[in-house]
Amino acid sequence: MGKLNLLVVDDEPGIRSGIKRILESFSVSYPFMDEDFDFEVLEAETGEEAIELLDNYMFDIVLLDNKLPGIQGIEVLEYIKQQAIDVIVVMITSYASLDMAVKATKSGAYDFVPKPFTPKELRSCLENIAKQLFLRRMTQKMQQEGKQIRFQFLSVLSHELKSPINAVEGYLKLMQEKRNGENIVDYTDMINRSLTRIQEMRNLILDLLDFTRIESGKKARNIKPLYLCEIARESIDLVQPISIQKDIDIHLNCNEKISYKADKQELEIIFNNLLSNAVKYNKQGGRIDVNLSKEKGFVTVSVADTGIGMEQTDIEKLFEDFVRIKSEQTKHISGTGLGLSIVKKIADLYGASVQVESKPGEGSNFIIRFPIER
Amino acid sequence: MLKIEKKKILLVDDDPDYLFQLSLAIQDMGFEVMTASTQKEAEDIVEKVRPDLAILDLMMENQDTGFILCHIIKNKYPEVPIIIASAVTAETGLLFDVDSEENRQWIKADMFLDKGIRMDQLHKEINKLLKI
């Protein structure tokens, strides 16, 4: 039998004891859960008292009245969010206050129980939560085993691969139906969009190959001293066709003699990704500075652009698999969301740090510091 | 003559091509279409207009943006039917359905659809939800 710890926060003693009574003989069971859950109830009369209890005990569920004598329920909710306390909050509220409900949802309230409620309503609400908690615990267990990550990866991957197929298929069907008439010229947009989507998918598959090779660790690595300037130059040549179109100047500042022991293909992947991003997310007529330097036990590679830049909060998510920063400005830029995640994974292989400096509207600078001794 | 007001359907999807194709198809079915490609845009629309039905993509900015939007819309207009469309289905083991009472309570969408659905099927489902 699993136990769920529940905290009732309400200034009315009647509500508190009522809830206690309702839950005393109540347990939740589902066919797919391998144990039943029952409830251990603690009470708090005020928000202040609730916070104190939350600081000292672990709870699974909080039933929170909004109208309290001191601080309000919504403030307790804010506190829970701020402190990142892992608990499911259900607001006890009158349905009249929609504003409050919206605010509470934004602050992470899971559900609402309108006041007054029947025992049945409360039980069915808690039944759902128990199920939710069970799933959450299962997920945590899976996460520990690394399964969750693979599972998520696969589900996102399937999404990323199917979307272009759906898009192209949709256009082909429109053409089959001759939606725009007999003249092929009237389908130019659809054909171009289809080709773009196919190209994006090809890029994704290429990235994916890099990705799985690094991920599996099976690729034979050929570590030898390499001249970084050469690799940088090759990468610059690769992005040239697009940078010329966007009228972007690329400057390489480096000492020809800088060498580093590494796998050539891996460094190429890093340079190609950083440079192609610097071009893609740059402005028309912008500039890119590639700097290579060697000092104090580190080889530092930095690629700075004068592009759209990004917020600090975006930087934090940047290196996750399939993460793309979505905004009005990036809407029309295609990408797989894997490039930087690959860069990070390779950097990790060398014990290198990846740092991002960025300002919205001004540009971004990606700095990788490779330790020389390792 | 009786003036028949077209039913408004809100489509939210971050894939511009899918959004375009779906809105064409739904206009062909005789509905008025409103589109949004981000959670924010969708929130702005429902702030001003009450759609008669909404079709939401599941994975947009975040993997669960569809659920969040669904929650927001249901809070504001509990009676508006919502379809969540996704390209992710059985092959990943990620399966949702809203056929059981428990699932309906926490997911709060009225229906889940695979994005590969045929348009005539979609039309039927929409009519069912709109009780046409």
C-alpha cells in the first residue's frame, strides 16, 4: 500500500475535518498500478503555517484554499513554484474568480475543486492525482534507467521525421486533386515548399547520423595533431554559398601554427555547426568573427556573429536535443534542433567547455575552450 | 432568407505547411478558419474570439504545448470541443486517447487524432463534435 501525504490548507476547521473524514477510509486503486494508495492528511490553518510545513515535510498533494487570513493561497502557490517544491497543488475555490483560476494555472496549480464540494467530487479529483503521481513516479524510475531519455528522443524524432512527410504528402494530394487547375505553374509554391521540406529532412538525417555515431561511441576516433586554421577555413568555404547570398563577411583571426590533438571529423562537425548557425541566424550584411587562440593550457575557438541573438532563458535550453528557439525571427529559418546538441556532446568528449554570450538583436558568441592536457 | 453564420474553427500548429493545408481543407468543408502558429498567438485569439472548435498540434514550442493550450481554452470556454492532433503515435509507444473517463479528466481534450488522418474522416469527426 502506497501512502500519499496530503496537506489541507484552509482556515475553516469544518472543511479541514471534513476532508480528513472523507479521506480516512479512501484508497485509490487502478488495474495498472501495482499498489493501492491511501492518504495521510496534515492540516494548516494559514498560508504561513502551510509554508512552514512545506519546508519541513514532503507532501505529494496540497489542497489549497485561496482565501486565507494572512497571505493568500495564490502566494503559497507562488512560493511552491519559486522553491520548486515537487508537489501537486489543487486549489479549493469558488468558480466565480476566473482571474484567480487563470493566475493559479499559470503558477502551476494542477486542478480546482469548487467550494462547496461533495465527497465524491473530492475523491474523483484525488483519484486522478494519485494516478498522475503514480505515472510520475514510474517516469522517475524510468529516467533513472535512462529509458525516459531514449523514449523522449524517439518520440520527438518520430515527430520531426513525420512532419515533413505529412507536409509533402499534403501538397502532392492537392496536386493530385488539381486544386489549382491544370497549369503546373500554379503549383510552384507547393513544389518549392515540398522540396524545402525534403531538404530539411535530409539535413536531419545527416545530423542524426553524426549524433548516433557520437552517442553510441562506436565510431573509431582518429586522434592526431591538427591545424585548426585549416579546419576553420574548410568550414568557412562550406558556408560561403549562403554567406555570399546574405552578404555576410567572415573573418578568420588565427595563428596558422595552432594545433590540437583531436579527431578531424569531430572538429569539422563543431566548426560546421557553429558557422552555419552564425550564417543562418545572422542579418543581411552581417559579420562573423572566427577566433582561434592558444594560451594557458587551453585552445579557444570562438565564433561570433552579428545576428538576431537570444535571451538568457533561451541559452539554457539551447543544447538539448531537438530544441530550437522559436520566435517570429526564427520562424523561417530551418534547422533540425540537433546541431548544438551535437556540438556539446563532442565538446564533452574533449572535456571542453561551451560558453554562449548573446544579446537579442546584437548577436551571439559561442566559445569553446579545449584543454590541452587531458 | 435565413443567414447562416459559418462555424469558426481555430487551428494551431507550428508547421506552416500543415497549417496551410489543413486550413484549405477545413475551409472547403464550409467553416471559417482562424490560424495560429504559437501558443501566444493562440492565446491572443481566444482572448478575443470564441471558436466553435479548436484543433491543436501537440508538440509545438514544447512537447506538451497542446495540452497547456487545451487547458487554457477549456478554462475559458468549457463547452468548446478540442481536438489534439499529433504526428506522434503508436510506433513510439506514446499513445493517448480520451475514450476513458479518467483520461478525459486529466487530458481534457475531446479527441485525439493522428495527423495522417484522411480529410473526409476529419470532416465527420468535426461534424460529430459540433453536433451538425
